[in-house]
Amino acid sequence: MCSPVIKWVGGKRQLMSEIKSRLPKNYNRYLEPFIGGAAVFFELGHKNSIINDFNAELTNLYSVIKNQPEDLFEDLKYHKNEKEYYYQIRALDRDIEAYQKLSDLEKASRFIYLNKNGFNGLYRVNKKGQYNVPFGDIKNPKYADKQNLINCSRLLKSTKILTGDFENIKPYINEGDFIYIDPPYVPVSLTSDFTSYTSAGFGKEDHIRLKNMCDFIDEKNAFFMLSNSETDFVKTLYSDYKIDIVQASRALNSNGKGRGKVGEVLVRNY
């Protein structure tokens, strides 16, 4: 059993019981095109899975955990919980040539360090793809649990890790597979889209492409469950499928009024 290694906006730990109660009774492989914080993946612990994300920093982290969990734990010991040091580490991606010289292990260590010390647990980049979350002034952050990294590594050993657009998983989908889909949510208001998941963003046309992939999954006689915000756009887009409205606690929001219980949807084709 393993648990998420990083904090992630929109993470599914608080919705886990709702998700698990709606899983298919039987399925073959597990696929997840927007792995994010990997809460569902780690909770289910399904071997021979396929995971993907557009965020190369994120997929590199999971690859390093897969292959070098103990080395990663040791490297994290060198980081300092100091404001000046935080901004020095954050600034590494401003110099492309210098950043490219970092090893995959060093990039993964930096990713965890910034995640655990950044304000409000956000992951956010500017249009240049540069990490821009301010220092969070967090007291005694715990970067990682060694045994958890080892447990996660064991699961990831049998997992195929892809990097890129969500459609990367399409060629791998077979009858009887289960695909859990947790995309960047459709904003519930014009001011709610406060964080950029990737420098490219994820817009209306991307959500329509995603719906088309869900239709493809259905035609393949595979199972999918999709999470998203409770908006008219989402409910209309997926009106051909079963939609359950659930309440989720959202603690990570730039606006305090956006925290607390919010409506989300779980869409299924079974």
C-alpha cells in the first residue's frame, strides 16, 4: 500500500470513497491519462497500469520514484526550508541550459521540495513554463517517507509511464480496461481558473476532444469514470452517460470563498 508523494490541487483523496463505490465490478488493466497526484492510482494499487500526464516534471518524478526511490529520499535531505534558498531552487528553470544539466533525480528532488514548500500546495507555471509559486513559509515540511517511496516504486515497476497529451493512452485501450479520467476542471466562474496546470492550458476544445475519447472508450467496450466540476457545460457534454453529483471538500483555492464543499460530477459509461 502506498500514498501520494506530493500535494496536488484537485487531488482525489477526499472523494476516494465515492470513486471506489462506483468502480466496475471487474476490469482488466487500469489507465489514467491525467495522473496528477496519483491518489486513485496509488489507492487501487493495480499492477500493469498505464499512466500519463502532459506535465513532464510530474512524469519524471514518477519515473525516478520507479527507478531510484532511495536515492531520491537521500537527495531530499540536502534541501533547506529557507526563503532565500527556496527562490534559488525555484529560479533554476529560468536558465534553460543550466536546468537541462540537472539529472532526472535532481529534477525530481526539486519538484518535491518546491511542492512541499510552496504556498498552499499549488503547482503553477507561467506562460514560459516556469514555476512561479511563492514561498509558503511552512513549518517543518516532510518531503517524503522512505518506506512509502519504496512501496510506490514497487507498484510503478509494472507501470508504463507516458508523457504528453491525454490521447497518448488511446492506442493502449482494450476491451475490459478501466480508464479513470481526472482532467483540469471546467471553471465554475470566470475567476475560479486561478492556476495553470500546464503552460499550454486546457480549454473548451480540449474538453470536447476528451468527450470524443470517452466515446471511443465506450465503443471499445472498456469502462471509464470521469471527474469534473458541476457545470451546465459538463452535464450537457456528457448527457449520454450516467452522471452522479457528489460533494467534494476543496481546501486549496486562491479565493477563500471558493473553499469548502463544492459540487462535482462523476461520469460513467457503465
